[in-house]
Amino acid sequence: MSKQKKKNMQRSKKFVVILSLTAVILTVSTYAWFVGLQIVSVSSFDVRIAATDSLLLSLDGENWRSIVSISKETLDEVSYTGHTNSWGGEGLIPISSTAEMDPNVSRMKLFEKTSLTATPGGYRLISNRIDNSGPGQPEQDGYVVFDLFVKNSSGSQYIKELNVLDEEAIYLTTDSEVTVAEAGVADTGIENSVRVAFGQIGRVNANTSDVGIITGITCTSDENVTGICRGAVIWEPNDTAHNANAIKWYNASCKARTGTDVTSSESYDGPCGTVIDGEYYPTYVVASEVTSADNVDVYDGAEYNGYIRQDNLLVAFPTLTDTMKLQSGTDRPKLMTLSPNSITKLRIYIYLEGQDIDNYDYASIGKKIAVNFGFVKQRFVEDDINYDGPPLNPEEDPIEP
């Protein structure tokens, strides 16, 4: 094992939160892009989460540990009474989101395809909001979602007023990654359209002992709860990786768009913008419901078919990318912030972004993905300061000299 790899392992053990997940894809669809990857079984998802002394974790708001685990088999056992966690039902489906939170139900707004029909230069998209907005209504099938309660013990004063300037920055570990699992099929690109969203619902004083208050945290503030409900932060792994077959699919189906009528051959002429493996391209996610009258093509966007929409139905969403995660020192952006001496309720979504350029039909042949990520309070890693001192945790994992 290399010195750098051991350093990365130490960071994962030492800091904040680590999750490991695996999804198995069983069914291959017969459509492309937004409708592709139609069914993804999530029967083998497992989550392991670890924390430092100043940060304790819970899945039920009552039992606090430095390490917690969750899986499809233990979901109800480890979750609190009345939870709306979901392991995806029959499988994952491609969806899209701008990470907007719905304060009425303390959930993220998600959109799925209603129809996807081939056009002369792409695919016409009709999309509706996933029905997870009713009071007491469960989350729908097609994505993984669960609550995680985080107790931040740093500092002795709880600041009830919501002000991000009073909060501590949390970063994504540099060794976080989404890959094709060992039992999967490599070189399909399925890992490139995975997204992980972190939504902060609200928080209470860390000294709160009433479990009902903790699990009952919503976006609405009251005498105990500070509602947060900011737009979720979405992590986009593998942002510069583009599978060769996904690029060929794109080149074969996309044409430059010049007209309004999405169904007319006269609205398309010439090639679309070039997509090159190793370069980042934005994802134009679905921002609101789309009807046939809106004439939306999935390739609409300056970098793709060149068509600039004025209605904001598709928007280039700013994700936290792997490229950003690997930036050095002060250039590395934070993932989120947490108030000192608080318990914060996070709602975590794991899904496939249907509007990602790599979400094409044959990606589902990959069958199995592995998702591993962690949170860290420390902004710098050893390489950022050219660290040359003694091992950080010699008793756990000594670094080779």
C-alpha cells in the first residue's frame, strides 16, 4: 500500500462521516438518456457512517454513536418511528432536480419523465414533479433517501438564529468516489450520472433530550427548532469522465437546434457541440414541470445543441464536483456548514441524474455501482502544506517511512 493511500485511509478514519453504498442494477431499458437506466435494484445498499469525538451520529435521534450502519434489511429497525426513509422500492429511475427544498414537507423537489419521444435532433422531454409533497405522504420509489441526525459538540453556545456566518464548514473528503463495483461491468459509464444530495432540514440545541423534538425537526421554526431548508448541496462525482459509448450516442442523436418546434426537422441543422472525455460540461437539470407545449429537447443548452431557453425549464445547475473536491488548500470549497453545539437533521438523497450527458441507454449494463464518501472539518490535507511530520494515527495505521 502506498504512503499516500495510507494517508487517505487515515483521513477517512479520523474525520467526520464516511458512507459506503452499493447498488445493483437488474433491468436494462430500451430507451435513451432520461428514460434510460429504467430500473435499478437497490437490494444491496449498505451504509456505514463514522464520526469524530466532537461529532456524533444517529439514525433515530436517540442512539448516538461514532459509527452507525444502515441497509435495506435494517432500515426500519434503525430508523425512528414514523420515518419516511426509502431504499428505492422496485429500483432507481433517472430523475432530475435543482436541489430546491419544499418547506411545506421538508423534502427535495424531484422531477421524472412523463414522456420521452425521439425528435429529428434529440428527444422531446415531458416531465412531472414526483409526488412526494403531500402531508404525511411517503417518499416515492425510484431513489434512495434517509434522515441522518448530526450532533456537533464543538463550542458550548447554541446559536438559535439562522446565520451561515455562525456555522462551521464541512468538506467532502478527497478520497470520496463513485465507481463501478467489483461485481459490476466496467466501461459503461453508469457511475457518471450518480448524484448525492445533502439537504439540511433544521436544527435544535445539542442538549435537547426529547427524541420527539429531534425526529420531528422540519423546515418550520418554532420555540425549539431552527428551520434551515436551504437548497440542498448536490455532489457530482466523475464530473469530467465521459464514457466513449455515451459520447458516440450523443454524437449520433444530437443535432444543433435552430427552431422552436421540437418535432420539426426544420428546427435542427448541423452537429452539436463537441463532448470530450476529461472535460467538464454542465448538466441542464429540470427546474419545473415540462409539457409538450414547452417544446423541450433534452439537449437544449449552449454547450450541446446551442439552443438557449428563455423559460428556465432547464437550467445549468452548479454542483459540487469531484474537480472542486480535489482543489488544493483554500481553493477547496465547503460542502455545507453546521452550527456549533447543535443537532442538525440532514435528508440525504442518492439518485441518477437523467439529464446528465452520460445517462444513456447502455450504461445500465454496468449493473453495479459503489458509492463511498466522507465529511471532514479539516480543510487542508497533508499535501496542501507539504506535511513532513510524524504519523497522525500511528496506533491505527502507521505510515511507511
